[in-house]
Amino acid sequence: MIKVYCENLKKTLHCEPGDTLSSIVKRERVELKWPVIAAIVDNQLKELGFPVYIPHNIEFIDYSHPDGARTYIRSLNFVLQKATAELFPQYSLVIDYNLQNGMYAELREMDPDEDGFPRVAVISEDEVKAIKRRMQEIIDADLPFTRQKIRTEEAAKMFRANNRPEKAFLHEQRGKFFTTVYFLDGYADHYYGPLVNSTGELTSWGFESFSRGFLLRSPSLTRPYEIIHTPYQFNLSGVFKEYSDWCSILGVKGVGALNHSITKGNASELIQISEALHERKYAAIADEIYKRRDDIKLVLIAGPSSSGKTSTSKRVALQTRVLGMNPVIIEMDNYFIDRDKTPKDAEGNYDFEILEAMDVAFLNEQLNDLFSGKIIDLPRYDFTLGKRVFTGEKLTLRDKDILIMEGIHGLNPKLTSHIDPEKIYKIYASALTSLSLDENNNISTSDCRLIRRIVRDGNYRGMSPENTILRWPSVRRGEINNIFPFQENADIMFNSALIYELPLLKYYAEPLLRRIAPNSPASTESIRLLKFLSYIQELQPSEIALIPPTSVMREFIGGSSFRY
């Protein structure tokens, strides 16, 4: 008998060699709040079909766990793949990006148009309904997901036969002898993590038309197995589409093509083009502000963690200065209320990420005084004392002055509720990558920002990668509650993602992630991120040196000409 320790039951179990995790769940009647989806085995995510042959530490997880949700969504993705392959074998289904209200996908022809843009297949509402019906039939049939390791050459042939050339190219480039292939009723595909046992477990989902394609909806993390209908995010979708089109024009549709470009010595060109695109965007934002200079007095910049808000504020300030304006940057953090008055979260910790932690009335009062020509005493928040102090610094606005302020609440209308909206220009900044690992495995923008933060925290904030990972769920909850609901309020969205940034960040992040001990509570996430980065070809120091000192990436890796 083999001994395994179950974290959920807080006891040691005895198993026969070859027992699967699924059989343990049934025999021991392991019950969570929601159905068991997968398990963390020795801090590594495993499907329930995983067989036990040696002692393990096991924690069973449901949809409320981030890895449980990812397992569920991957499996739902596979059902969509199979349904569209059966109904529209002439097209390739491309999972392009994630929105708050669903995963956006398109059916595309195999060849781009003469300008390099993808040709999107136009399908009718009846055809969308047909895809949804076929998905439901596959789920009702309760078909099993199975996995095999096969030779990479054979796997690549399967992927190309299924209209997945990017996937085939990526795996061929990795140089591995074998590739893991998942099967669903004979249909083959590859996913970068485990799946649920069978399609019958996918009981909650939605599917509907959107833009040129459709949205595949999955349950909310905060309310598992409930489809929450949130407002359509047309502005955000447009930014993602723009990035996706740029990737197509550059011939970098997926990580395989990106790796190939780097190994061929094209890193310098990718860096130059990416930075030139950013420069054009910063200049365009400054032009819009300049056009409305008689009205706009305040520029608010908001975005989630590690989105490059600080660099964006500095670059926008620089571009407005080129146009003859005088930007004045004010730090929103200086308007926190005193710590003893700060609200606390459910765990009893100070919650600095909610709007109620800000002295909104005082902020509005000072801004209106500035707009009316008065002189104000600028506050400074002393984080050591936990209170606001005044150091004698004063401020007044002259004719060509414009205020720039960045912070997580910048797009929340309650922040500036007593200020004339005509005086405000709102910018939403985030790293909104549309680059995908392959046609049906898109890259999470949250993962990109987490890797940015791990590198920055390690370089400048003296924080270990373990602590950054463990704090990330709390950061994400703050974003979901305080930032994402207001992102469509922006006058313009700035995408701080760069095509070359994952190859760059891999150089810095991998050594940091490898320092995390196998028994650390952050180990599961570090292993997942290391696996993800294993598909990326990293930049070399000589290529990294080509990144300009004004780049947003310098905020994270160092060497910036700006002061942070």
C-alpha cells in the first residue's frame, strides 16, 4: 500500500499502486464547496486521471481555485475546438484574447489577405447557434478527455491536419522528442495544462456572437458555476484587435514565429518597431490633449498592477512638453486618509486599494482650488507614520500647466465627482498582449503582468519572487473590484505590451522563479510560470542592451533614463 497525505481531509490515506486521483476522490468521498476538478500533487497541478505509485502530498481543488478554473476553461476550449472543426473544417479557430465577459475567438481562413491581415470568416447567427448546439451535444455525451505522449513529428502532422500550423511550428522548434497530445473522441490537440475527466463536468458556460467572431463565456471566479453577464467591452476589444493586427503584419502570429524571428537574429528589428509603435501612441495621446488644451486641466492615468502606468505618465508628460505645454505630475498616493481611519478587509488587514482609503473630498477641494488659480499646500503621505504631512511645498497652475495624476482609481467617476468632467482626460494603461502560444492557447495578460512584477520586485523592491506570487491573488481581487469595472470610461486606452517583452522577461524571471523551494506555497505557481516560459526563446544581453532607456520595459529591468 502507498501512503498519501490529503490536505483536504487532513489525514494519511492508503492507496493501491496505480490508483487514480479520481478513484481516491470517490472512495474517500472528498467533498469541496464545488465539484473536484483537479489536484495539486506535491505542488504540481495534475488531472484527476493521474495514477499514484509513490507517496505524495495531495490537495484536491475546485473551480474557485485559479488552477481549477484554468483546467475548466481549457476543457471548455477543447469542446469548442472540436465542435467548430466538425462544422467548419475549412477554417481555423483562433482564440484571440480574453475579455472580462468572455474569451474572444474567430474563425479564420488559412491564408491572410494581401496586406498580411487575417481573413475572418463571416458566419451567420444560425451558424453560431449550430456551434452552440454541437458543443452541448458533446458535453451531454460525457466524453472522456485522454492524453498520450507521442513523437513530436507525429504530433505536428496531426496539428497541421487540424489547421494548427502555428502549434505544429512551435512544437517542432522546441526540439523535444515527444509531445503530450490530448484526445476528445478522436480529435487531437495540445494544451499547456491538464483537463477535466470528461465533458459532462462542463455544466456552466455561454456562447454568443461578438464583433467579427464570438465569445465563449465561463463562470466567474468569485461566483463559480454562474455566468455573469457584464457590459460589452468594445474599447478594450479594439485595443486587443489592433495588437493582433500588428502581430500579423510583423509575421509574428504566435510564439513559434516569435522564437524563429529571434533565433534568426531579428531581435533588434522587433525592438525598434515595437518601441516606434509606442512612441507614435504617446505622441497621439499628447496631440489629443493639446487639441483640447483650453478645456483639459487634469490627465488621469489608471491601470492594473505592473501595467506601466508610471512610465506612461512620464512619456505622455514628455510628449506634451514637446508641444509647448508644462506637465505637472501629482502623486495620488499622497491623498490617502490617515492609517487609523483606513477601512479593513474581511481578514482584518488595512485595505489600501479601495476608494474609501482615499481622501476624495480633500483631493477634489485641492484640484478645484488649482483650477480657479489658487495656491495650494501640496500634501505628502508619510507611509512610516501612516498620516498626511505638509512640507511647505506649494503649487499653483499657470497658463500652460496641465496636471497629470496616475493611480488605480483614476477612471472611477467618484474620485473626481466634484470636478467638471470637461476638464479631465482619462487614460487606461495595461499590458494587453494578443500574442498567443498558438492558435487556441492565448497568453494571459495577467500572467504577463505578474512576470513583470516579479522582475521589478526582485530588482528594486527587495521582495522575493515567492512573496510577489503569494500577494498576487490579493492584487488581482483589488483590480477586479476597483479597476476593471471602470476601464471603459477611458477617453483612450494605451497598450503597454511589447512584442519582444516575454523573451526579455524570461532572461530575468527564470532565475528568480527557480529559487522558490519545491515545498513553498508559491511553488505551484512558479512551476506553472516556468513551464510557460519554457516555450519562449529568451533574448541575450547584447540584444537587451538595444532597448532604449525610455522604454516602458526599463521600469521593470532597470536602466531607465526616468526617475521612479
